[in-house]
Amino acid sequence: MNIGLMGAWNTDSGASIHTELLGRSLVEMGHRVWVFTFFRDSFHGTAIVGDDEEYVVRCFSVASDPDPRLLATPFLTRRYDFFVVEDLGMLPQDHLAKIFHWIRKRARTVTVIHDGNLKEDPSFYQFAWDAIVCFDRRYFDFLKRVYPEETIHIIPYPCMPWRPGDMQAARRSLGLPQDRRIILQFGTVPRFGAARFPMLQKLAGKHPLLLLIVTRQPDGLAKWKSLQRQAPRLVEIREESPRIDRLYEYLHACDLLLYDKPSKPNCITVSSTAYQCLGAGCPIAALRSAFVEGLEDALYVYGDDSELESVVDSVAARDARWHRVLDAARGYVEENSGAKIAERFVGLFRLLAERS
């Protein structure tokens, strides 16, 4: 198949994770893929974290750019029979609309909905999609209020493959201590997780802890630098936006990934972080929220400090609960791998081709 993908690529955003897992899996399956993505000076996310493949074309700005831009010729001169748009709200929608009729002449069109509620911007609804993909029933239930149900298809968010590593080797490589229980926070989450510091500081009296913060997000950095001054031995900060291999090295080195992110008001959402990180074999402790609905068996889920303390105790002991969480995480990853989700998209493409 010849497939065009439009969306984030090689950035540290959740939408980029989805597009990359789908796109690279399609390439590995032998399909011809063109990726249309953001300019390097105007993209969704906080950093570009990878090198572009030969099938990637940077040809438009993020929707919020003061001067939204889109180059038409990349879309009009490449061959594709199916055209997939990821996270439409971040794209220059009105510019895309001006060439959309050309795209529809050559391809079946699909949009993957990342937004967790109905959008008020009328520009969002100017496209006649052949199919709409969402991640679970929660999305389906609000989308069916405005779109025909027969056009909406549930395809879960893909996971990175199961790839656990050697903790001692990873720690040696990263210059981290071998004799501590290391709790990792990375990306944008540390700005929320700083609220757990007083409890974790007390818990350090029971377990030899190290709180490892890997981020360049200014608010999170400021909070944790202040906390590091209070407890320099307890907190280590790495100012990085790691590429996936580097991120997995951090995950392999750590005992626990802390995802202390609250729900967004009146918004359905998923945790791209969980889908990105489950495959590392590092257990994840997640605040009970809309972000992790449906993932509860594959994670440690907590609601307050006492429940989080029991999580740290479980991880330190490597007890039966720890084994259950990791077994469930592996099962979920294997059931929802990038390859299996790509196969479901191919099935959708074939269905659309039959209808045309």
C-alpha cells in the first residue's frame, strides 16, 4: 500500500509517539509511506528528539504559529492511496482545507482523534473524512454526537515493543548508583510530581531512594532545583529531552517510573507516556486519573500518599504484586504492539478500499 501520514514526527509529544509507532510499523511491513510533518522552527512539543528518515518531509507549521504555513507541493506530488491525519487540532487546518479536495481525488482519508472533547473551532469540521479513528469507547461516545457512527473506528493506542534491560549495566552507563532505589520522572510530569516530594523524603528513611528528574521543562526544573537544594543527596537532575534509546536506558536503570499527572477538567485523555514506556520493563506508578483508565492492571495506580508508599514498598520488595504488574504490562504491550495496531489500520484501509 501507498500511505501518507500527516502529523508530528521525531518530537517529544504524545501525538508524535503514535505517528512514529504507526508509521515505522507500516514501513517494516513493506508498505510505502510518506510522512508529512512540522517545520523544525514550528512544531508541536518541546524538542525534536530524532533524525528524520528519507520518507519524512517537513512542510507545515503548528496551528498556533503567528504565521501558519503549509507547503502544498509535497502533498500534491507524492503518491499515496490512503491519507492519515494525526491530531488535526495542532495542524494548520485552513491551509490543509485548500488542498484537501486534491487529496481526496487520489486517496481514502482518515483522521486519528487525539482531542479529548468536541472542538469549538469550526475549522476542525470542514473535512469530509472517510473514517475517524479513536482510542477507546470514551472517545467514541462523544464523537458519535457529531459524526456518523459507521465512520468511527476504535483502534487502541500502540505500545513500544517489550524490551527490558540490564539494570546494573544501565546504571554504570549513566553514572547512577547501584545501591539505591531510583524513582524516575521525566518530560513534563516532574512539575506535577514535585508535590510528592515531602512524602518521598520521609520514605527515604525506610528505603535508600534517589529521585531522578530528567527534563528541560522550565517549571519542573525550577521546582526540582529548589527541592534539590533542600536534599541534595536525594535528588539528581539531568537536563535532557532524551531520545527513545536514551529514555529506555534511564528506564532500565530505574526501579520505578512515577507518573503523577492529574486529569484534565472535562477532557478525556490517554497517557502516551505509559504506552511509550511500558515496554521497558520498569514498573509505572500512576496517579488515578483519566490518563490511565483501562491500563489499571498493567500499572501501579494510587490515589494518595499512603497508597504510593505501599507501591514503593512493593517495588523495593519485588513482591507478588510487583510480578503481577510486570506480567500484566508485558501482556498489554504484546497485545497492543505497534505492529498489531498497524495491522488494524491496514484492515481499515482495505475496508475503505472495498467501499470505494
